Amino acid sequence: MNIFPEKIYIIRPNIDLQSAESHISLGLMNGFLELNLNCKIIDNIIKINDGNEKTLIIDDLSNYKSESVLNHAKFLSKKGLIIALWVHWPICKDSKFYEFHKKLIINNLNWFQIIYGEREHKSMKKFEDLTKRKYITIPNASPSLPKNILKIRSEDNQKNNFDVVFIGSKMKSKSFLFNKVLPLLRKKNPNLKIGLFGRGFNKRVRISNGIIKFSNKFIKPLSKKLNFFVNMNMKKLNEVISSEREILIYRNSKICINYHENSPEHIIYNLRYFKIPYYGGFQLVDSPLNKSPYFDQEEVIHIDSDEANIWVEKIIYYLNNPIERNKIQKNGNRRAISFHSYKNRARKFLNLYSDLFK
């Protein structure tokens, strides 16, 4: 018999920021809510003071920046509340909390009953050897489709139809895609309709995110009402594109490109990896592992190469072969809906929680 928590708290400061962490937390919360469980996001574990032992707390190592926060987690753990802690290893040495986080992992992990993250097991073997704790990989997933999906589907139009599209941040770690693949693609095929959306392509998003961070740090201590007003207005400005339009773009575009950060010590499959096929798009992506645990080549096209010519050849091939492309697209969509929603990930947390009582 499974034992479920009566309350679930997800700890996520700055939830209004456009960031992967915010999207993951919101997706997971909605996954629990779809399962009819009591779940909400709060910004600090210190706000949890009730004595309900049937409580699951999903926290993040990055939220621990003082002994007082760690001591409160210990207090809750002693009372019987279950805390799942997101960790990665090695810790980034340029973090100002490097020493504190390192000591927490080495000396205080026994207060956290579940150690998890989206990193693949290959990245965390040294961590397990050091701590003698099992690391649980809970991969990213796709947020569920909105309730007004039928209306969204009726709005398909040329505005949301690209030959090649990328939605995400323009980062230095993805320079191969932006500085080599796309320029070569444009050179060989100047008439292609290419869409790029995200931070790095849009200064508005960077500026509004900066204002939200400033307000949360300096205005909130003085006036919660003013901070709320600032955040609500900036939230409208820092949206790259609406979730409704994102769905339309993925569904209607011919090829949705994805690319992971080049960080061999932190191997993950990002949010887009699951979101593109879930929303009905055809995905062409790099390969963080030799073989994906989540989709095969009949569902998502993985390219294990850092040669721009090979990427361009693959893109052109699938642009010219719509029947094959559509078949892969439908296979990926079926797999994503069956196995890779945040409702599915919420169930994994519930199974881990229940196992602690067996």
C-alpha cells in the first residue's frame, strides 16, 4: 500500500524569473496538483513550521546559504518531515557558497532522506562514492498542455510556422549551434525561414529579469505590496513568448533544433528535450549520452557529431523528407505523452516517499 504525503512544498525563490529552475518547479507543482495532491511553491524552507509529519519538501542545495536555514531543515527532519534535496557534484568553484555547500554535502546529508537531480548517473558516480548515498535521477519533463488546447490548435497560422526554429537562451556553451551550424545553414539555404526566440535574442527579457531580482532583494524588505506590483508588471515583460505560442511554433515548424550545454561533468537532458515532442514537434538534437534513455532514433533525431556540415546535412535531409519526418514526429509525441510529463515525475517522487515507510 502506497503512503502519500498530505502536504508538498517546493522551495523556489524568485519563481517569477524566466529560468529553467522556475519552469521545473512550476511543472512539478502542476504535476502534483493533477494528481489531486496539496502542493504549493514557497520561497524559503524556514516558512514551514507546522507539525504535520506527512509532509514532503522538495528543496535545492542552492537555497542553503546560511547555518540558520540548514538548522531549520534539521529541525523539520527530526520531526519526521521528508526532505528531498536537489544536488549536483562537483559544485561550481566560482560559487560564493562553494565551501558551505561542500561541507553540507560531506557532513549533513543524513538530514535529507532523498537525494535527487536531473543529472544522469554517469555525472554523479564520484558523488555517490564520496557520500555513500544513492543519487536518484529524476529527469526533466514537459509541462502539460493547457486546458484551452483546442482553441490554441485552431489558431495555427503562418506566423508560427518556421522551417527551423530554436526557443531558448543564447549561451556561450551553445556557440557551436549559433556560430557554426546556423550561419552555414543560412549560407547554403538563404531562403529558409529561421526563428530564434529567447534570452540573448531579446534584451527585454534580460532587463526585466534583472529588475525582478533587484526588487526581490531590495524592495521586498521595505514593501511587499510594491514588490508584488513590480514583479507582476515585469513578469509580463520577461516572457520570451507565451506558452500558447510556444506550442503553436513547435507543432507547426518543420524542424525544432535543440542543443545541450557543453558540460561533461553535468550531463543532463534539458527541458526542451521533452517539451518539443510532447507539444508535437519534430526534434533534432545533440546527444549528451551515447544512447538516450528517453527517446530512440525513431522518435527523436540525435546527432552525435560536432561537425557543422553533418548538422546542416541532417536538417536539409529532413526538410526534404516530410513523410519520414512526420512519422518520427508522431512517434516522439506518443512517447512523450506516455512517459515524460511532470505528472509522471510527480509519481516518481511519490514512489520514493512511499518507499521510505516500507
